Amino acid sequence: MFGGAGLAAGITVGALLAEQMLGTDAFAGLPAALFTLGSAGAALTVGRLSNRYGRRMGLAAGFITGGLGAIGVVIAAIVNSIILLFISLLVYGAGTATNLQARYAGTDLATNKQRGTAVSIAMVSTTFGAVAGPNLVDVMGDFALSIGVPELAGPFILSAAAFILAGLVLFAFLRPDPFIVALKINANKQITESDANQGKNQINKKAITVSAIIMVLTQIVMLAIMTMTPVHMGDHGHSLRAIGLVIGFHIGAMYLPSLFTGILVDKIGRPAMAIASGVTLLTSGVIAAIAPGDSLFLMVVALSLLGIGWNFGLISGTALIVDSTEPSIRAKTQGTVDVFIALGGASGGALSGMVVAGSSFEMLSLAGGILSLILIPVVIWSIGNKNKEMEES
């Protein structure tokens, strides 16, 4: 819950703060690119820390680091330092990475028939903070002004407090550590099982590749469109409150459907939900492209579908990667995959501002929707490979 609040508050005004400090919207996608790039390094670090010391230490360290980055953003806004802003956004990315890494903790003690549901339970809890964060933008802006801080830095004050609290809660209460327990259970199984059964838990590199492609593509499309939505709405006269409302619906749609998505991933399968992700993201992109700039309702619909499509892709991809790894290397592998997710998101965020400056928000949305269709042949290819392997065996 705290992690969701810290993530959403910063996302809502990051592009607007950069636009204000830089004096142009051509680089408004840089904040998302920077904190997503920062999350790439953090994902690898948190994954390796978790693999060595358990989820408790890895997640707590990641969230607290993200909170320190948010404090840096506030200071950068006060002193009007672009360099400090960029450095702080990189550090802030640790909170973003950790917020995603936390979902894996839900799968550590789940069976392969429960993993989608387990991910969803962890993610749906994020909704409460994620929806509250954008809707506190006005309140935090007023609070910032009252203490002599620039209005757009206000939400990052909330991010700092929320991320640090998330880290402290995990450090204090995530006991026993689920990853360490899972390792011990796996070790006991290897001792008690016959030699014939010990080879079943090997790493599946093809499935890891497919899961990475699913999550990377959904991240690129989601982050590119989401990053430029506040700027697009601001250009059409929407208030900060209206922008916060749309982003609030978007963040809610990213996490709230999780409980149902997890059940569907477990019941109808990872491939079917990955294809559903691509179709949903395409629909979102088309609606965002054809919606009039002053239509708040259609922006809510488009960004909500964007969140749902991302949700389908993330949970199906997460379940697939857990299916494909054994416990001894799972956290490290998850962290590595999340690096590519973060780098993909950074690319989407960085290019989004340039695409909009060179053409339009409508073109960006349409291109994102079309890009998401790549998920369909990737999934069909993976199913074909799986069937071929079954026939050969």
C-alpha cells in the first residue's frame, strides 16, 4: 500500500515538474525515463540482495533508497537544479523497481496452480496506495506551497514518506522470510526425492525469454502513453485535479483487477492472458488517439484500459517466469528480467516526449497500441514450441 502511494504520486507530476523546470515539453518524458532507468539498476541489486539475504533485506533496502531519491527531487525543485533533479530521479527509481519486485515475494511459497493468484493478492493491495497517491496531488501541492516548496514537488514529499514507511514495514514484519523458507523446502525436497524426479525443477530459458518479452512490451507501451498523458491534458486546459483523477483511474486499473486476473491466469493459462493484454492495450491506444483533447471521460476510459492491459501482461509474465525457474536462482533471475523491463520502460518514457514533440500524442497512442500486437505472435510461437517439445518427448 505504501509502495503504491510512493510510486503513483511521483508519476503523476514528474513530467509536469520537468516541463516546468526545463521550459519545454520535448523532454517531458525524461523523468519517467530516468526513474525507470534507475529502477533497472535497482532491480538487479534488489534481486541479488534478495537471492543472498532474503526478500526482507532486499525489499526494505530498495524502498528506503527510493524514498531518499524522492527527498532529492524535492530539494532539486527548491534550488531549481536540473542536474540534482535528474540524479534524484535515478535514485527514486529504486522505489519503482522494489514495488514491482515485491510481487515476487507473493509467489515464493505458492504452487504452480496458485502463482497467478498469489501475485494478484500482493498487487491488489498496492491499489489502495496507488489510487490515493494521484488524488492527493492537490493536497500535497497546497502543503508544499505552505512550507515554501514548489507546488509540483509536493507529491514527491508524499513519495518520500510512503517509500520509507514501506521499507520499514517490510524490515520489521516480513518474518519469517518467504524466500528463505522456500529455499529450505526445496533443499529438503531434493534430499527426499528420487534422482529421477530431481531434474524436474530445471530452468526453462525459452519460457523466461517469452515472459520477458511479454512484460517488456507491456511496460514500454504503458509507460510511453501514461508519461505524456498529463502533458497532453495540460495542453488542453485540464486542471491538476483532473489529471490526478485520470492517473488515479489508470493506476487503479493497473492493480485493482489483479485478484481476478490472477485467477484467470491460473485457470485459463498464461498464454491466453498475454494475448488478452495485447488486445486490451491496442484498444486503449486507439481510444486515446481518437478521443477529443477536452474529453475527460474518454481519457479515463483509455488510461483505465491501458492499466488493465499492463496488468494482464505483468501477471501472466510473472507467473510464467516463476514456473520456469528453480528457487535457488529465482530471485536473481527475476531481478535480471526486471532490468530489461525497466530499460524497456525507460526507452518508452524517453522517446514518448520526442514522438509527441515531433508529431502528436495521438500518433504516440496509436503506435503504442500497434506495438502491443507483437505479443500475439510471440505467444503463439511459444505455444507451438511447447507442443513440439511435448511431441518429441
